[in-house]
Amino acid sequence: MQQLNPSEISDIIRQRIDQLDVGSEARNEGTVVSVTDGIIRIHGLEDVMYGEMIEFDGGIYGMALNLER
């Protein structure tokens, strides 16, 4: 078994960290309460703004129009 010195270990760790592909995505999830005639009522989207486009599962988009609390 080959012995590594501390600087070689540090270099290996740096290379692994540099090669690490970490993605991040901001998400705000709510609960669908009802779906009728193309209107979806969702509870729990605290940070949504009027007119904001919302992405649903399957790549479907909708627009926030009524911001009841």
C-alpha cells in the first residue's frame, strides 16, 4: 500500500472538491386544495407575488392571481 504525505492528501481533497457538481434550486412548495375549470387553489405559498408564474409538476405553468390569506 502506498503511503501519502499530508500535502498529497490535501491536493486530492482539493481536486475532489473542485470536481464536485453541487446544484441548488430555490423552492417554495404549497398544497393543492382544489382544481376546477382551470383554476387551482393552493395553500402554503407564502412568498408568491401577484402575477408570478408558478411551475407545477410535469412542466405546467400557472399565474398567481388571487393572494388570499
